[in-house]
Amino acid sequence: MQSTLPTTLTAAPTAAFQDTLAGKAALVVAATGFLAICAHVSIPLFFTPVPLSLITFGVLLVGLTLGPVAGFSAMVLYLAEGAAGMPVFSPQGPGGLAQLLGPTAGYLFSYPLAAATAGALVRTAGSQRVRFASACFAGAVASLFFFVMGATWLAHFLHLTPTATMYSAVLPFLPGEVIKVAAAAGIVSAVRLPRRS
């Protein structure tokens, strides 16, 4: 007996796993695990409550890789996990909701915006192969959120002068951020990315 199904139904291509809702959700959850690992690679500094860590590298890499929507979603889920008491934040802070209200809160709340910005800027290239320069530009623009929001909140929280804020929240972290942007851009430009959302 011959099938009566229209050929458009039988010949429909199967979607890649990362393009399905379940696939996107799995990538977002996996990204929060990666972010937690990056946050735990952390070194305290004696002159500031802000530690050196790999978390901003993780935020940039997730945003560049997953795109604006999934990158933003991963950051919001990461913050929710931390607020719920899961050990995903840097061990240099109090953890839980207290960390979202402490001196590094500005940095933490910058993550969704930074990831979405990095993902949106690199997505404008329109291809699955991202150029290093484009990824560096996207990462550098996204990093502005870390410094502007982080420094502004730290200055308010600790009542710092503009000069003290620069020395506590910006200048010590600039060389490392340049390396992190370049590393994230290098990784993203070296691999063929899945279609980003």
C-alpha cells in the first residue's frame, strides 16, 4: 500500500539538537556549570573586595557562543542558582543572596547584559564562522558593562571617591580583561558555532 502522506511532511529535515527547546535549555544549564567553575578560579586581593577570577571570561565565552537570548538566559539562571544558595559564586564572597547585595553585586548583575551584548554584536556577522576581530570588538564592548556597573555599585556600597574606585574596581582588572577578551575571541573564532539564538 502506498503512503498518502504529503512529501513535505515526510521530507522535513530533522532539527539539530541545539536548535530544539530541550537542546537550548540543556546548553543554558551546562553554561551555568561552566560559569560556576570559572567563578571558583579566584584569587582574593588585599586592597579590594573584588577578587581576580575567570568569571568574566566565562560570561564572554557563553555570550559569544550561545548568542544574546540563550546567553542572557544562562546568566539569569546562574544568578538565580547563586541566590538560591547553590555554590556557583566566587568563594571569596558570602555566597547566596548576600553576595547579590554585597560589594560585587554590580559585577554580578552586569553578566546578563554583557552576555547578551557580546552575543548580539557577534551575531551581526551573519555567519557561523566568527572573525577574531569581530569577537574581540564584541567582547570589549560587553566588558564595559562589567566595569561600569561593577565600579558604580562598589563606589556606592563603600562610599569611595572616583580615584579610589578606579584603583579598587577598574585599573587592576584591565590587563586581565584584555587577555580574557582575546582568549574568548580566539576560542569562538577557531570553531564553527552552532546557530545562535
